[in-house]
Amino acid sequence: MLTIRAMTNAQGYAARHLEHSDYYAEGERVVGHWRGRGAELLALSGPVKSEEFEAIRQGLDPHTGEFLRQRQSADRIATDGTTQSHGRHLYDFTFSAPKSVSVMAGLAGDDRLAKAHQNAVSEALQELESYASTRVRQQGANADRATGNLVLAIYHHDTSRELDPQLHTHAVAGNLTYDGTEGRWKALQASDIYQRRAYLSEVYRNALAREVRSLGYQTEDRRDRQGQDAGFEIRGISAALLEMYSQRSRQRDAAIAQFTARNGRHPTDNEVAILVRESRADKLLEISTAEVKQRQQARLSPEEAQTLTQLRENALATARAHGTVRENAAPSLLYTQEHVFERVSVARDHELLTEALRHGRGRIALEEVKGVLQREESSGRVFRFGPEIATRASLDREREMVAAINGAIGRFEPLGRGNAFVASDRLRPDQKHAVEFVLASRDRAVNIRGAAGTGKTATLQELQRGLREAGRQVLAVAPTMRGEDTIRNLKHAKDSSATWRGRA
């Protein structure tokens, strides 16, 4: 999966963290490599030198030492001297392999899996870089412009901070991108990348699963305790063994549980990233690579070691006998359209691609999915407006709903049946107005909408009372799991003569 960390200052980040594999081994060093179209524009290639990395961190030309951008990554200070925001110097895009892949690579000695991880990272980075952009503020403009280039330093690691096997790659981007329209270097606008984090995670997972399957392994998709997709693992490795080598995951889960108990809600993706960073040890443990490997192997029972060895041998034999099997991407995209557009009329293209890659994980190629989507657009079955996608079927359904609603405006007796209803004094004026508006409506459908924390639950409770006093029955429906909290105190019943629909 992909995690993103925006970094301020970060002086010495490469020397302290990137050049070591999450532990300190004297005389050993992880060598990074330059990548990205932005790096090519700056004539950066091959191994990363410390002075080059430091120059990019500061926004300097690594050859001349001159500032590349007009505006530097400085903190914004208010008139009272307080810091309003910190300047950004680096973005760390980290791709982490499923635990089973790391275990087979590190403990079973299947080096092919480390290469498979690196290949998958390369495919995901190519897609990630295409969403690089910069802000446009000239002549009153307030928009973003796609640039499609990054200056990336790539570091491959194989161990977690707790010294468990964990293949992961840091792709560290300077806060730089070249605006070809204006002909100059500017600050990176990473909002499109953040917005597509789930999609880019699936690009990586799909590419890795495809590589893993081509090496002779079988994969199986996993779900978390909430039933959400949680990537995949190699089939044949017990959950207990994966758990034993997942100390950082346990630390993360504990931090998330503490956050949820303290705040009464689950953390956002960005808050999870912060919790992950704060839950790890600050100092790298001083230990040799040989001793790390020895400690990891020592935790395996003879039976577990034999299982891993047999899995590797079976995979090698399967790969030689069968090779790579690829499936048509069209069924996955068709499934995705049916799945996504039963909930919405318009979706973003990356949301469709995300679901298609999940459905066909390891069996389809990203470019094939994109090709099928383009053919759907050419045929007229799919419509696009910028990044937004709709199908002919979803638009037809939308038109039918609009026509049904518009054709039944003012055609029924008021929902409150003219009953004199006095709303509770506990309600604010805007809440009372919403209740009175619904009870007075003579339309087939009426919609009220409220942001989080505006008192929807109390309003709906009073609305339910008003409808019941008018002799109506109420069917309360939550469109999402979260919406159930809003209507959980409403009694569920069905009324064929009047329908009330609310958006939680």
C-alpha cells in the first residue's frame, strides 16, 4: 500500500533514515537512485549523492547551487509572530509490500519477490508522477496545472523498524516540479496525488499480485475487521506466522484504537500516517544485517521453516510449467460500473479504475483497463467531463428520477395534513424551519440536508413526531453505515401513501 508523508525541514533525512534499512549497521549503506522526469530535466541519474539530495531538499539546482523556485519553502509567520503553517521540503511516498511477500523474500530466500516489489513500485510511480501539478496564480487565476514530472530519490528497504521482514520503498520527492507552460520550476501541488492515494495503492497491489502470480505463487484477497479490502497475501502462509512478524502493525493498530477511544471517531488517512510515525522508535537500533537475519530465522519453528521452503519450491516448479496467465480486463470494468453506479450517477475516473483493479487484482493490467474504458467512451456507453465519468444507464436513471420528482410537485396533501404542530423549544430556529418545511410540503419527495454537527438527529426526531401526530407512518432508511447513527432512534414502518427521504 501507499502512505504519504509531507515533510517540513527534514534536514539530514537521507543520512539518518533513508541510507539505512530501518536499523544502523556500521559500514553498510542503502544506495538510493534518481528517478522521474523532473530528475531528468536536472540531469540527475544513477546513485543519489548526499549533496545532491540536500540540494533538492532545499530547492536548489544540484549543479549550480542556485534556487530553482522564486518562492522558497519557508514557514508562514503571522503578524503576532505565531507560525501559521510550515514550509514543505519533501514528500515521502512509501510503498509497502504485503507481509507474506516480505516473509517469503526475507525468510524463504526468494529474491525474485524483492525484484517483483521493485517492479510494482516502478509501475505505480509512473502513474503517480502523471498526477504531479503546480498552482497557477497569474493574472487572477486560481487553479492547478498538470506538470507530470517529479524529482524522486528511490530507496529500497527490507526490514521494519522492529526488525521484522518488511519490503518497502521510499520514493522521496523534492517540493519541485517544472511548469512547461511558464518555463520555470515551481512548488509541487500534491493534492491530486493525495486524492488518488487509494487508487495508486491498487496500482501497486495489482502490479505486485500479477508479478507474484507469474512467479508461481497463488494469492488470496484479504479484508479487515470492518469488511474493507485489505490487499492480498500469498496463499499457504498461516495468519499466526504473519502476525508474529507484524510488530509494527500491532503498534499502529494500538495507536489507532487509542485515538478512536480518545476522540470518539476513527482517524483519517492523514491522521493514521501521523500515528504510525509517532508510534515508532526515534533511534535506529545498531545491529548488523547478518544478526538481523539470524534473529528473524530463529523465530521460525522447524515446521514453519519447512512450510516456507516448500512454498518456494512449489512456486518455482509452477512458474516453469505454466508461466504468466493474463485475463481480459473488460469483465472487471463491467463489474465496477455496476457496483459504483448503483450508488452514484457520476464518479471520478480513478474511483472506477480502483474498483476494477481490486476486482481483477493480479490478473489484469492497468493499461488494459484504461483501454477498455476508452472504448466504452468511444461507443457512447460512457460519458466523460474532465475526470468525472457517467454511464448512459446512470444518466437515464437520473433523468427518470428527476422527471418523477418534478412531475409530482404540489400534487399531494401536505405531509403534516395541516395539523397544528408545535416543534420542541430544544430546536434552534433553523431546525424548526426544516421540520415545518417538510410537514408543509405537498411534493412527492422533499429533501433536507445538514452538515456534520448541525443537529440532524434532533431534527429528525421532531419530524418523526410531527408525521406521527399527522397520522403518517415513517420508514427511515440510512444510505450509509454512518447514517444509521442519525436515524437509529426512529421506529421503522412502511407507508405506501407518503414517502419521506432524508440524506444523513
